[in-house]
Amino acid sequence: MVTGHSLHSPQRPSGQGRGGGLTVVDPATGEAFDEAPDRRPDELDALVNRAQAAWRGWRADPGARGTALLAAADAVEAAAADLAPLLTREQGKPLTESYAEVARTAARLRYFAELDAGPQPITDGRPVRSELRWRPLGPVAAIVPWNFPLQLASAKFAPALAAGNTMLLKPSPFTPLATRLLGSVLSGVLPEGVLTIVTGREPLGARLASHPGIRHVSFTGSTATGRAVAASAAASLARVTLELGGNDAAILLDDVDVEASADRLFWAAFRNCGQVCMAVKRVYAPARLHARVVEALADRAKTAVVGPGLDPHSRLGPVSNAPQLARVEYYTARALADGARAAAGGHRLDRPGYFFSPTILADVPADSPVVTQEQFGPVLPVLSYGTLDEAVEAANGTGFGLGGSVWGTDLDLAATVADRLECGTAWINHHAELSLAQPFAGVGESGVGVAGGPWGLYGNLSPFVVHRPEAASRGGVT
Ligand code: NAD
């Protein structure tokens, strides 16, 4: 069903606003409501120079950095009542999820403020005192998507700043506002030039990634854009960390308790309208349970309250932007044309804004793009399998490798199956729950490099090793 709001409206957020900036659209209405600056790529030189100048002071005093980052966490929490509604307005997610995103941003600042990358001795039996020290890289860049604008920004600036780098951060042109507000909140506690939010349309991101003054490009987004970012960064040989797309599978075992698992499984697929890199995007159920699993998930899809994120009753907001809605519609229509059956949903909702009915698809051919590609929306194909080997092979068969999960009562069997998943994180009877202290990495087309935990800090540092002879053998070692 199509509403009166055209997908190709002149109010698209990546378009030019009346004031010459980026137009920002509320996905709950399809109407433009604000603008953000549309920076020209040639403005980057001055901003990188400012980050370079700020780096000298910022790198010098780890104690002062830690204190500033703890103050930043407090400032973010104190601004939650301003940040969260703005985030919901531009991104669409329910307000409680926006508050959770703000809280996660503050928690991440605290976590990295307290991590220590102090000197480490290296011992190999030789009479040499070798010491590994970690040095910051310099001005670095972050490029962020629209699904978790604040949380993903903090996953980049918290470790980068804690490591002693300064940063230019570019949010998605669809969701620049809450990030700009966050930048202004943090400007009250961080020295000038330490964190700069820069908004604009392409080729701004490409020019940022290739800028000769940038020493690390940390990117989160689609696999296709990640390839372009890696190519851009090759110009200056900047380090790259790429957190890319996913197509996570959930394998249900023969002894799974369908009713007890259905709520968790449903929300692991539909939270943030399915726009989570680590959402469950495919369910594999044993053939004898397939109909029950489809029915249990379809029941939840039909009763989930869909509405504007600012309405406290809404559990699911709109799809976040018009191109993403078009993508969800395409994948769903293509699956239905391929012979799939919509056990729930299958269409856009007949109301203003970018709302799509939560959709459970059965009888989907395994080679339909909704199964093989990342559709990134409120749509879940449920496939049936014969043997566990077939299920594992299908789960590992898309080229993506972000996360995966196994659901069942026999936890030892579930753990054995989880061990066979080719991805960065696997869960048993859960999905997409992450710890700040864990490494976060994808394999295959899901990413390059490691974020999260101490590994995220070291990803923002360069090793520097000093060898000196032990006093007793001074001068005698080559
Ligand atoms: P996207 O790749 O279209 O855009 C991401 C960012 O890159 C935006 O800021 C965009 O403006 C910028 N960009 C676009 N072209 C560029 C270029 N040539 N050079 C430099 N920057 C450029 O992704 P999206 O649609 O905003 O976000 C959705 C995607 O993000 C999904 O694929 C999702 O899986 C992925 N994602 C991954 C993770 C993860 O941690 N692995 C987390 C969240 C989202």
C-alpha cells in the first residue's frame, strides 16, 4: 500500500534545504523539519589543521584526558532529555530506545576513560629490557550510519579520544541533528578541536577518508561503502577499521521451546525496525517445527504496536528513511514474487510516514535476495531445514559473518553448533546482546579490524618499543 508521501519527494534528507543545508526528514511523518550544515569537502583542511593543533595538548596528559572523558559522560547523561527526543524525531526509533542509546553513549565514555594502555614489558630470555609503549595516532576520522547515530559515534570517539587522538566525525546525512547536539554538549567539557562533528553530503565522507592529515578511518556502514572507504584511505595509507553489513542467522534446534523463545527471537529481529547490523535476519527451523515457529512469530508481528517513536505506546517506529523503505519494499515484493508467503505483513502501512508492517515470510526460496542479501528492515524470512549440517551450511553461506545464534534446550549441543558459525559473535538463546568489554569484529564481508573492549583502544594506538640493555650487560648486546 502506498501513501500520498512519495519516496522520491524533493524533501529527501540528502537534498538541499531551503537554507542551503542538509534537509532532515521526520520518518514518522515524511516531512522535513530541520536542516544541518552541508559542509564542502574543501572545508576539511581547516578542520583537520585544528584537530592537529588540538592533538598536541590532548595527547600529553592521560590523566587529564580520563577526567575530561568522565565529565563528558556526565554531560551526555545530563542532556538526555534533549538528545533522546531529537534522535527519535530524525531516526524514528521509540523514545525508550533513544534514551537507551544515550545511556550507552555515556557508559562507553566511562568504560574507555578508565581503560589503561600503559607500558608493558616484553620478555624473551635475552638480557635486554624491552618495553612496549602505546602512542596515539594523531587526528583520526569516523564515518557513521543512521541506524544508531549516537551509539555508533561513541563506539568510535570514546576509544579514539581515550587513546589520545583527536577526531573528525561525520554522521549520516539522514541523521545529523542529535550528533550535532551531542558535539555541542561535549564542546563544554572537551578542549576545542578534540572532537569535531562535520555534516554534509558526499563526497564529504570520501574526502575525509582520503585526507592526508587523517591517520585512522573508522567506518561503520554498508559493505559496498566500506570498500569505497578502504580505497579512499589507501591514498594516505591511513589505518582502516570497517564495521560492515550483516545477515545474521538464528538456528533453532529440534528441542527448542518455541513459545518460550518466540518473544526474544522476535525482538532480536525487529528492534529498531530490524535496522540493526546484528539483528536476526534469517531463521532456520527444523522442518517439523517450521509451521509452529512461523505462527508464533507471525502472532507477535501482528500484535506489535507500530507508530511514531514519540508515542509511548509504539514498540516499532517507522523505517528510518525513504531509500531504506524502498529497499525493504523491493526485497519483500521480490520474495513474494519468488513464491514466498507473508504470514504477517508484507506491505507498507497506509498512513503518512515510512511505516512498514512487521513481516514474517514463509516458503521463501533459499536464493531469494531477502535471504542472501542484507535487507535491513522489519522483515524476517523463516526457512526450514532437514539436518543440522544443512542449517549450519546455510547460515554460513552468504559471505557475511557478523553474528549468529543457536536456540535450544540442550545447551551443550547448542554450544557445539555455535562453534561452527563463521562470525564474530555467537549467542545461545539470545542474539545481539553485546558487552562493552568484548571485541567486536566481523569476518568475511562484515568487516576488517576490531572494535570494542581493550582491542578497540589498541586499534587507536600505535606500538612503540624501546630496547635497552640490562645494567649488568650494558653495551654487550647487539
Ligand atoms: P552507508 O554505507 O550507506 O553509509 C554509511 C556512512 O558512509 C554515511 O555516513 C554515509 O554518508 C557515508 N558514505 C557514503 N558514501 C561514502 C563514500 N563513498 N565514502 C565515505 N563515506 C561515505 O550505510 P547506511 O545505509 O548509512 O547504514 C546501514 C548499513 O550500516 C548496513 O549495511 C548495516 O549493516 C551497517 N551497519 C554495520 C554495523 C556494524 O557494526 N557492523 C553497525 C551498524 C550498521
